[in-house]
Amino acid sequence: MNDMDTKVKCNNGTFVGKKTEELIVWKGIPYATQPLGKLRWKKALPAADDDGVYDATKPGHIPIGPVNDSMETAEFGEDCLVLNIYCNTTCTDSKQPVMVWIHGGGFCAESQASPLYDLTNIAKQCPDILFVSIDYRLGFMGFMNFERVPGGENFKEAGNLGLLDQLESLRWVQKNISGFGGDPGNVTIFGESAGSASVTFLPLIEGSEGLFSKCIAQSANIAYCDTMEHGLHVTQNFLTATGCQTMDELMELTTEELVDAYLKASIIDKNCLLGTANFPLLDGVTLPEDRAVMYEMWGDEKRAKIDLMIGSNLDEVRYFVPSEGGEEGFADTMRWIARKDRTLLNDEEKVMYDKFMATLADESEEKRLEQYGNDFNFRAGNTDMAIRHSAAGGNTYMYFIKKPVISPELGAIHAVEIPYLFDTYFDDPMGSGKKLGTDDCEFRHVAKEMWTNFARKGNPSTDRYEWKKFSGDDRQTMVFDDTIGMQKDLFGRREDLMMPWAKRLGNGSSKRVC
């Protein structure tokens, strides 16, 4: 596209972006009919055709949640089904690979307007890639079980609206991205945490075929879903917070009352994620009723056509040290989770659990509990998926991040890679006031090259580093440490002792509800 062309005609209007240095950025483009009025808690509909001309230089509304993370650049709104597009004007290719970022936040919080998720700098440094970021409904608006609420029978898809929103954004991309210079035949979806889990759910949903060809899953997987029973717990929190008893009453709530409900729910239920969070629900409508079925699907012929890159970080669960009040509170929480999880196992599974813990016998109790949490919440599911995908003939790549660390106290925690990948920063979760993740290191440069190489051609290797495919036989993994390179059987296959029951429990008791 012409480097001065800030106007792009799409099916739902002509959108006028803003040229900033070598970029043109479009913000707040609606990708669906907004779920307002009678469409609240309904599946997103395609954006209606429109010949109007619209300003796309300011952020759209962000999804309603417990905290506004936009640094006051955007406001909450139900009309949050919007996306941003970042185009480098120095690229003359009219068919650029497209990378669509799906943000994290436990399916209940955060937005693409967070400074952490600003794609400006990576778009500047990778001029031949077209970057897109999206918002989707969260928490009480995006993942609810209304089956026991009078009138709820008319909202059977409410358990996974956030995922269905994401699919609708990808349909919009297919229709319109060529006008921005993107190649609709070369779309990579990538995300971290809830965004990573989303990346692993989307290929399993009917209607997703052909919307993307590559997936990058950073630190979460299909284990991150909840039962419909768990959904009832969160629904009750919502009803208590709002004072409503029927769907008719819920439909009458104002946006302000919805925002207030998140705050009240954090008082009603002080459990992890504020009691406002369902993960995607095993509803039998959008997702299967059985989590194990989803693992099987990742080993079938359809999913084998999708290239998969997946991985985790050394100290994932230490992300939660500050929120648990420090090391002592964190250790108590991890101890409670590990003991609670064991009570959920049958006799055969308890034997495997004990054998798993025995593989960590040389570690301190604290480190043993941390590694249990890391493997249970991140690595076992990743490995299970990767083995199945590879065995089906899929192109599968695994990574593991030991360096860089975000701080000496916390290590290579959950989301550690994001500020290095996007050239943004973390506010120090330990409260020092420092901006973390701004230090220069080889990972900052190598990660961008590998991630974008994967988007370009389905292989993350660089001229300097060959990234070998993962298989169940040797489990080749790209390890980012003081040195960068491939290692086999990184965890001594201890995760095999966990995989049979980890996929049944999913996130288990980690959320400390139900």
C-alpha cells in the first residue's frame, strides 16, 4: 500500500488512521456488530456493511473488567469488539504476513490498550509484518453459565462469548486485511496467558478452519477451561453483586452497574482472580463437555495442518508472589493447591502424583511446590498437546525461557517475554517503581526474529540458531538461557507422570473456587 494512504476501505466503512513516524496505526476499528441492548450476552454478529468514513486514530472502548489498564487512554464499554492495526510504511509488499495478538489477563481483565501490549515498536522493527491486536469480552460479559437463571435458556452460547468474539475478529481480518497490505492466506495468531489459551482453543471451534495457519501459544493451553458447574459459582457472585435474579433484570443493568459488579464481586469472593473469572466453559456448544476430547483434537488431521509454536518460562507461578503477600503467603498458597489437587485424584493417579514429587526430591519444599505448579499449570498441557500435534504430522516447535529474568526476586516469571518481544515494560510487581524488561540482551533481538520468522514461513530458525522440530521421541526444545540452543528431554519426562490426570483436572484447584 502507498505509504501515505491512511484511508482504507473495509466492508463496514472506510477507516482513517494516523501516520506516526514510519507507521500508520488504525485504532478502534469495529470488527463486529457491537453487543449492545438485546445483543448483550449474545454471540457477536458480523459487522454490517457500511459506506461511511470513520476516524480510527483513537482507542475504542475497552472490555469491562475489574481494572482499567489503559493508563486513562480509553474507557470501559460494552461496544468493545474492536481491533488495532499497525502497518510499517517502509514495506512495499502488498501481501504481508499478518500477526494477530490476543492479550492475556485470566479471561477477566486487561485490554489491548495496556502499554505492555503496545505493538508500535515491534511493528517499527519488523517492517514486513502487519500487526493486529484485538479486544474481546471478559469475565461476567464473556464467559458465563446462565442455565439456572430464569430466562437463561436463551443464552446458551454465553459460556464462550469471548472466544467467539475472537473468531469474529479473524473473520473480519479475512475480509479486509488485504486493503492494509496483509495476506489473508498467511495469518498467525499469538498470545500469552489467557491469550495463549485462546490460541489453543480457537482451532478446535467449528468455523475456525481457514482463518489462520499458524499458532504461537505463550505459557497457557487448553487446560485453561472450567466446568459448567464452576460457572455457576461465578454466576452466583455476579447475581449477588448486582442484586439481580433473572435475565430480564440483568439485561436492564447499565454499563456503570456492570463495572460496579466487578468491584463488589472482589469483596464477595476474595479467591484468586477476584471471583469474577470463568475460564472458557466446557459447555458442549462451543467447546466439548470433556477436556480430554480437546487434547485428542490437537492430534487429528485438521489440527496437523496448523503450525504450532508453544512454550513456557522457568518461574511462571512466581508471578503471583506479590499478589499472595510475599514469599510466605505464596508458599502457603502453593502448598494448599498441591495438597488439594491430590485429594481430587483416584488411587492410580495418586501413585503418579507421588512419583512426580519424588523426581523433585533434591529440591527444597518451596522449589518443589513451585515446579509442581509450573508443570501442572503450564508444561504438562503444553507437552501433551505438542506430542499429539507432532505425531499427527504437524510442524511443532517448543521453547523454554530461563533467561532473561524480570527481577532477581521473581525470576523468569509468567509473561517475562512480553516486554522484550514488544519493547515495552513491566511496572515492577514488587513495588520498587522501576520499569522492568527494558534492559538490552540477546533475547530481545532473537525473540523478535524467531517469532516473526515463524509467522513468515512456519519455521522460527534464524541464520544463527537452528530450531529443530519437537517430537515425542526426543522432545527437542529451544532453551533461552545465558546461551541459546536446543536441548532434548528438558524435564526428564517427569511431565509424563502428570499428563494423564492434568488434562482431567485442567487448572485444578489453582483458582481456589469450587
